Amino acid sequence: MPRVVEKITPEQRELWGRHTVTLSHNLPSMELFSDESLARLIETVDPKCMIMHTMADDITTWKVVERGGVPGERVLEAIRNGRIWINMVDIQEADPRFRELLDQLYSEWETDIPGSDYFKRKIGLLISSPNAKVFYHCDPAGQALWQVRGRKRIWLYPNTEPFLRPAELENVIRSVSSEEISYERWYDEYAEVIDLEPGQALHWALNGPHRIENHDEINVSLTSEHYDPAIRRNWAMNYGNGVLRSLGWTPRSRATDGAAFWAKVGITALWRKTMQEKQSYKRIPEYVPDPEAPNGVRPITPAAISS
């Protein structure tokens, strides 16, 4: 496969993981992202790996959508004319072409960034309506956003307080809450604002809060997610601190080494084994796609929702 992303420069290498880096790529030229290919993926991907939302009329809350057997072409039509956001997670497991793309992307990065050691790598496919929004949130792993079709505006905020509160990050990492976190309008004064065009990608600081607004056109994007040893240690520290906080103990340290850190690693392993499933955030579908319905979705009763 020809090179996918432009070579990372020495300057970008110094900024990598700590500041925002903009890259160029050739994903828009791939048949992988045509309407026909997207429709097939919508129909064949494991439903457990396809997260679908619709935004309420006030555009302040998301509701969960289930495909419900609607053909892929009809789902795309509902997205194009409605207010829907699809995230196909772990798409490399659904289609070997995405596995090849994932391996290619990280092979290029690991060549350009000597000493990098990425593992638990995966990619997701985003398909979203014109003018759709993603509310203020953060992600647990190292992230990049690759724009393929359409344009969107992204606001990137510092990954420090008050923009990112430790207790809220801990809940996101433990899957106790969704990825959304507290937001105030004045935060925008401190944000990087970038209009992302097809063929551009962004990689930003770990856990950096961000929000997104599509321009007036359907959007197709790819997300990449990865861990390296430092990111994994940061994850374990936040998870352990979150467990301690849930037990009424206010964590004093955010160190990622030393005796206290390794105690948190042990707490994390035990908690995930015994309590994770009981406390995880649950998504409950309320709608199915319908191009003729308002916002491209129609409500369904709980009894009609497949497991």
C-alpha cells in the first residue's frame, strides 16, 4: 500500500502527544469510503460495535439509536437528511481492508517517531449528518481524527484544570460515565479552533477535551486510538484514583511510578475483575433510522429493541 500520511517532521515529532499536530493524508481517494462501501459496513458490522446517536431538537442532548434492520442505503439517507452520528468502533475487526489500513498508519508513525511503542491500536469510522455536533468530551487513549469527506470545525482545549477535572476524567476512564465532561462557554476563549478539511488529520495532547461541529454537509471521518507504556500508566493511575474516590478517599497523587502507583495498578486489576461490569455506563436505544421522520429517526418501544 502507498504511504497514507505525510511524513512527520522533526518539529512535529517534538510536539507529538503534548500539542496539536496537523497532518495530510490520502484517505479521501480510497474506495473504502464510498457510499456503497459505507452502506455495506452499516449492514455487516457487529451491532455491538456500532454506536449511533441522534441529537434532540434543542441540540443539547443525545439519544441512542439502533439500526433495527434498516438497510445501509436507507441509514445513509437518514444521516444525510437528519441529525444522526454513527461511530463504528474497532472497524478493523469488521473488514480486513481496515486492518490493513490500521497497520499501515502505525507502521508509518513508528518509522517517523523512533522509539515509539504503540499497542492496543484500533480505528473507528464516523459517519455524521450535516451540522451535527459532538459535545465537549475527552478520550482515554491517544487519539487522532482523520477527515475523509465533508468539513468540520473542532475546538481543542487544554488538558488541565479547569478544562479537565481529574474526577471526571477518572469516571470516563472507568466507563462510569459517557465521555462528556463539564463545559462552560468561556472555555472557548482558550481553545484552538481548527476547520478540518478532507485530507487533513489532527493529533492532540492526551485526554485533551474537544468538541466538534460539522459544516452543512455529510461527514465521514476516521479515528485512530492507541496506547504506549506512558499512556497506559496514565490510564492505570486515573482508574485507581477513580476507585479510591468512589470509596470516599480523595487521591493525593497523580504520579505514574512509585509504591502508591503500583498499589493503584493492583486496585485497578481487582476492581475491573469484580466491579467494572456493574458500574459501567449503559446505552439504551430509543430510536431507529427513518429518512422520512423528523431528524431522520423514529421512536421505538423497549420491547421492539433487539439485544
